[in-house]
Amino acid sequence: MNAPVPAAAPGTSPRVPPPRVLTVAGSDSGGGAGIQADLKTMLALGTHGMSVLTAVTAQNSSGVQGAWDLPVEAVRAQYRSVVDDIGVQAVKTGMLSSAAIVTAVAELLADTAAPVVVDPVGISKHGDALLADSALGAVRDALLPLATVATPNLDEVARLTGVQVAGEDDLRRAAEAVLALGPRWALVKGGHLPGDAVDLLTDGSEEHWLRAPRLDNRHTHGTGCTLASAVAAGLASGQDVVTAVRAAKEYVTGAVRHGFALGSGIGPVDHGWRLR
């Protein structure tokens, strides 16, 4: 939806607002992933980020110490408040921890005329579960069929489809299994494989292999959220899927290269690396 541009104040020229991107995800109190990473990415890429909070986590560089879902009615109210007044040009989903939240978000997305990037967040960087087993069916049946692009990592592919990826040769089979669940494009992230960081983007008829060198930096917290948000920012800016994903890959590779130590564990990627 596109809301009218507000009138300029007397004596000023009217300004066209930047592309508007909405993230529907959980909060990371440490600022490396989740809503915080999404909004930083959207700002860095020249878009206006907005948010629908689905959960609050107590989280730092060492792991997730607690997580609390917001009521479904709070999720719906936030979404309607933003979309009905401001409008959106792309939506990115992240942590949707329960079946009730997944179902509610899918219903909202089905009524929104904007591209959707689904990051089916299942496990945190530290191995903490962020998606209940009981919600997997709703992700498969209700959420993924609405996705313009789905961006699962290998653990999420295995959990959603049962396909195990042992090497680069398995990425095509994994992508086919994800596409069978309904998204228009699958971006299967092979970052957990040895060697280069290689991802496969496909819609079932064309393939795009995206490679980046393996970087010697352990501070990679937030890579998945950052990549999906960068794709959404590109789509909101009018890029096609392939262009948006290629640009997002370049951005997140730079963010990983500049990732920094924070706390006693795994630090975050640097969302503002291009600004420094």
C-alpha cells in the first residue's frame, strides 16, 4: 500500500520519502540480530525501516537467556497500524516463534500487496531454539507460499524439508525441496559448509550461484537477519530479485569482514561498514 506523501511545510520543498520496508521479527537485546539488525541494515541501504515486534529476547554475545512471545493481538495491531497508515514496499519476516503468530502474520501478509522475504528463523547463532516444533506446519503451509524469496540456512532446510546438505552438490536438491513449499524463489545459504561461502538462488528454472571468500572472522552474529533485510531493502527500492540478492550478498560479506568483538562471545557483523 502507498500512503499519500505529506504536504511540505511552508517555505520548504516537498521531499519524497525513502522506500519503506517492514520487518516482522523478534528483538535481540544485544543489538546484533533480530529487529535491531534489520533496522540497521535498512537504514544503511537507504530505506525507511519499520517494525512489528513478535517476541522479546534476553540475548547477548554468549546466547539467548530467555524469550517471551508478544500476544497475537499485539502483533496484528502493530502491523495494521503501520501498513494502513504509512504503507510498505517490502516486508521481511524473521523470528515467528509460535504457530499462532505464524498463522496471524501469514493472514496479514496475504492482504498486503508487497514483496515478502521470509527468513524462517529456527535456531540462533548460539544454538538456541527460536521456532517451536509445533509451528513448523504453519511455516510450511501458510507462510512460505506467500514468500517472494525464502532465505533458509542449512539447519532450517533440514528442519523444514528433511533434506540434509553435506556439500555444495546438495544445494540444488535442498533448493528444490524449499521451492516445493511454495515460495517464488529460494535462496539456500551454504555458509555452514567448508570452503567459500556459497549460496544458491533459484526459482526452479534459472540458477544463480553466489560466492564469497571464507573470511577469518568469528564475529558473525546477525548474518541471516542482515541478508534477508538487505534483500527486502533492494526489492523495496525497485530491484528485481536477482539484483537485490546479489547486492545483499555483497553487503553482508562486507558486514562480516568488518564484524567486531562485543562481550565475551560471538560479536555482531558491522551493519554500518560502508559508512565508516
